[in-house]
Amino acid sequence: MENFYFFVIVDINTDIIEHSVAMTSEDDVKSFDQVGNQMIKVARSMDLHVGERWNNGNPDTSSKLLREKRVELLKETDWMSSGDRVMSDAERQYRQDLRDIPNQPGFPNNVVWPTKPQGET
């Protein structure tokens, strides 16, 4: 079985993982040239982390965890939009603010979570 060298290609300006590659020789590594990207050796293929931020040797999964939290909070408010119930402006805004969290300028490192409307469970 051949040895594979796994690398992630990280955009040097954004620290976003562009893609991952597996190479079979050190010569392949030397011949691989990406302008504006950094090639970082990793222990295994990281295809699942493409599009995530690189964080000092690991894919940064904080954005994934924040998105999961946001989805849970949205699920908790699904009842607000069910059936013939009319949502209040505060409920509608809260749900929209939750959906907009990934668009915040500081995401995922500096997130401002919206406040749930008073009197809602």
C-alpha cells in the first residue's frame, strides 16, 4: 500500500480551507503550487472540513457548533409560525435575527445572540 501525504489548502487571506489533497510522494508535494494559498500537512484527509476556517492546526468547527445552536433555537420557535397563529413583530424579528447569525460580521468568533421576546416559552 502506498503512503499518502494529506494536505489542506488554506487561503492565506481568509484562513478558509479551500480543499484537501492526497499525494503519494514528496515530489508530488514539491510540484504542487498554489498562488495565494498555504499547503498544510495533516494526519488524514479533511474533505469534510472544506469551507471551514483553519484554526492553528485544526479545522475550526466553532461555526458548525454555532449553526447547530441556531438551528435548535429556531426549532424551539417553530410553534410561533404554526397553523392559524399570527406571529407578533417581536417573534418574527427574533426568528429572522436567528437566521441572520451567520451573516454577522464577527461570525463565528464574535456573535451577538438575539434576545427571545418576553413572555415566550
